[in-house]
Amino acid sequence: MWQLYQFPLCPFSRKVRLMLGEKGIGYELVRESPWLQRDEFVDMNPAAQTPVMADPPSGITLIDSAAICEYFEETIEKSPMIPGSAANRAEVRRLVAWFDHKFYSEVVGPLLHERMLKRIVHRASPDAKALREAMKIANAHLDYIDYLLDHRRWLGGPVLSLVDLAAAAHLSVADYLGGIDWRGHEQTKSWYAGLKSRPSFRPLLAERMEIIAPPEHYDKVDF
């Protein structure tokens, strides 16, 4: 069976888990705290970043969420997540990159640093100014998601795609850390509620990170 090295609030691991869930692929979770720089993990992935997927019997190791998702998209026909024409697939990849790079660097990354790493690794308090800035930028991103949903049924087009999984993965971590103000974003809120109700999403919402509790609404589909 595949093994997925991850920690509960890794948005890139969550994206992979949603992909695996939608495609019906079994796997075992292996807890990995990349900030510990464990020798055995660094040997697997010199970048020391999650997620990493390994299948010991076959000797296959997959590194980086984009590469992992592409691998299963190419090898498992069920529930295509990069569907449609070449132009449609390019749009899906563009928006996945938007969330994995821009949304992560501007919103999720700062929230993780201030509210998780500072507490767990540095035993320090978060910077209130950095948190306010991340939440302000998050609101602008929600405006963009609202715009996309005004013109499309799903973020990447007419059907569920990897964009929706990537966006929901990042939003779920930001929401866990109290960085999302859903007021005034009914389009995005309704779309996200639909994602939260999917069987692939429920295991993510049940997980907790040590010493960090999510808001009361976090695991509720109606929120």
C-alpha cells in the first residue's frame, strides 16, 4: 500500500489526499514533521518537504504534490481531475499553480509560520501585524474565487477538477488557523461547503494539530 508522509496542516498533502480520495486510491498516513529534518526523511526527499508518497514493494517514491497528482492522473482513469481540452487542462494547471504558489505564499504560509511553527518550534507568540496582513490578502483572494464562481460552475470550468481540490486544501488550512473571514463571500462559502460534504474531505476535517484548536465552525458543513 502507498504511504503518504505528511502532517495534519500541510495544504499540499491535503491536496494529494483529496485527489487520492476522489480516485479511490488506498494509502497509509505517516506522520512527518519536516521542520525536524529527520535524517531518514531527508534521505527520501533532500528538500525535506511534505508530501512524499512511497510504495515500498515497488520501490517507487513520489515527491512534490504537483508531481504526485500528475502521476495518479496519468495512471488512474477514474475521476479525471485535469479534464477537457488542452486549453481546459492548461487553465486547470494555471489555477492550481495560483493556489499552490500565490495563495500559499501570501496567506497560508504566513499563517502557518505565525500560528503553528512559532508555537511548536520556537515557543514564540505570533506577530499580530503579520496575521492581519495575511487575513487582508486572504479576503482579496476570496474576491477572486467569487469572480471565478460567478462565471463557472466549478473553479476550473464545468466539472470538478484539481483546482477545486487545491483551493479547498489551502482554504481548509487557512480556516483552521482562523485566517478566513467568510462574510460577504457567499459564492465561495457555498462552493466550499459543497467540497466539505464530499467523502474525500471528511477525514481532513476530523484531524487536529497538537496544541492548536480550530474555530468552532471549522468542521461543520453548515457554517
